[in-house]
Amino acid sequence: MRKLCFLFLVASMVATVSFAQVQLAELTPSTRANNDWFGIAVAATDNTVVVADFDPNIEQFGSVDVYVKLPGGWTNATQNAKLVPSDNGIGFGTSVAILGNIVVVGAANTSNFSKQAETPGAVYVFQKPAGGWSGVLTETLKITASDGQNGDAFGNSVAIGANGTIVAGAFFANNFAGRVYVFTPNGSSYSQAAELTATDGGLLSYLGCSVAISGTTVIAGSDGQGNFAGAVYVFVEPSGGWTNMTETAELTAAQTGNLGFSVAIEGNTVVAGSPGAFGGFGAAFVYLEPPSGWISTSSYAAALAEPRAGTGLSFAQSVGIGTGHSGTAVVVGAPGTNVGSNLEQGAAYVYLMPAGGWRNMRQANAQLLASDGQAFDTMGASVATAGNNVVAGAPASNAPGAAYVFGP
């Protein structure tokens, strides 16, 4: 499972690891409903966690729940606010992102075999009220693509940068080649600044199945590219500002499968999930920007693997990267991981950057497991990092799902 690309943490730790060491909280919604997929997407800052709650099989639109860290920490944290669309936006809750006081929610309205999408999709922006996150809130504004077509799945992935730039994927656009849109702040609204496409994109490339942004760099996964070997495209903002453009660089690797299914970026480091890599074991690939800038390459700094996850169990379906006082860490979700006799209980794995820099790692520094994990919880379907903390969504956990917060 992915953020609507529909492939769809007590912790076992190495003693030297302090990043995401223990389970701090289990977050659940105030209103429970069976099969609600609470945790299908998560995002976090140091003191706020947002969790999407949307099951496209039974709902037209979902909601997003906001949790604020208590003065004593995450323990006993409860839902502070529920975010909903004012217009019953179809697909609301497909994806989420957060920056400071702004939450961005995608509503992709994806077509399926039984129902053709009636809209192109949309992105909703929520500004934290002066009195704080509380109650049921509707959006501050709604963003749509200037050339959107029904079924584009605009909003299937979203990201927001430090300057407020919003990035949204539309992985079904242009005959499933996919497209990525960039929106920049314009006073109290947003303006569409660019459409990003791939020079070699084609049918079923799915550009925009995942997106991330850091500074002036946008990355977008295209997990169908090259007969589903996958690729990640890097777009660097031109000196004159964002404009319609093709990629600055294309990142690939040998022995991949669905590379770009998930992506994350921090500074000059890109992480790309490839659930089908190495014969189905899956891997997360780390790429470093060269001193002269991004160039197309099939060379990577590290392949992060985990034999405990097993083959065909969605390792790297979700990825995150963060830096805390214990160093830089990559977090990899594997929702299909079997734990003891519990099939597909799911797990998240933490990889700390070695002192000499990133290198291939065949086993994680830590495996994060839910204290009450059960079979088919699929924890790790989504992950997010904030400082030394990790948030992992378990959308099938004990209906309607759960999100777990881990920290040192």
C-alpha cells in the first residue's frame, strides 16, 4: 500500500542506537470506524503529528487528525483537531504533509476498475488557527491544477518546502506518464509556478507517485518507468524561479523494482524506496548530490536492506530521513513484515549513517515494532521523521488503524 499509488513502534534495538528507541505513544482517532485505514499517510514535526484516515474502498472522502505533543511528552496524547474538506472532496486524505503551522492534504480521487474518477483531484491547505489546533476545521484554501483532467489523481502525493512551496503529484496524468506540479505562495493564496515532466516518461511511468522537497530541489518517484524498474527524477529550481521543465537528473540503479515508490530528501541526500529490488527483498537506495550538482546516474552511495523483512513483503514501501542528536538516520517502512507467527504485522527499520558516510548496509541498526502488534496490521505503510522521533502508520491495526510514535 502506498499513499494512493495502491500497491498498496516496544522496539528491538542495538544498544548503541538512540534514534527512535522506545514506543512513546499509540495514536488513535476519537471516532472509530471499521476498515478506516487510519495511518494510510502520516507527517510530523517536533510537536505535531498528522494522520490521514481514508479507506477508498468504502469512503468518498476521509479526514486528517492532528495530534499535539503534551507538555510531558507524547504519552497519552489525544486527537486535538479533525481536518475535513468543506466541499466533500473525493479522495481527501490520500496524502499529507506538514510545515510549521501549515498542513497540506491531497485528495486524489483516483479511478479504479469499477468507477471512473469524476474530478482531476485537489490539494487542501489548512492554517493553524490563532487558538491552536482544535475541533473540526475546514481548509484555508484549495489548490487545483490549471490543466487537470478527470482521473489525473492530482494530490496522490504532496510535500511542502521550508519557504512554503507546495509540490503535488498527479501520477495518472498524461496517459499515466504522470506529472508533478509546483505551487508557490502568493500573499494569502498560491500560484501554480511549474509543471514538471520526465524526458523519457511514457505510458505507465507514474511520475509523481511520490514527491519530496528540500530547499530548491524537488524529487519525484516514477516507479513504473522502464517496465517498472522505476526511477527518481531530480528537479532543481532555475535561478529565475520555477518554470515548466524536465528533470535536472534521473537516478536509477541495477536490480531495482518499483524504484521511487517512496522518496525522501534532506539537503544533498535522496532516499528512494524500491520494494521490488534484489529479487523482491526490497531496498532503500541513498544518493548523494555531487559537489558540482545533480547529474543522471545509476550509482548510489548505499543500498539499505533487511533480511528480516523477507521477500515480497513491501520493504521500502515508505521511507523517511531525519537528523537528530544521534546523527542522520533513514527510516524504512515494511508493512508486510512477518513478526513471529503474525503475518504482515509490519515493522519500521532505522539505519544510522556510519561515521565514514553512507555505505551498503545489509541489516538495520534497529527494528521498530508496535507493542500491541497483531497479524495484518501493516505497520510501516507510512513513516515520517521529526528530530529523533519516528511516526509509523498501521492502517489495518485493530480497526480503524493506529499511528505509533517512537523516540529516545
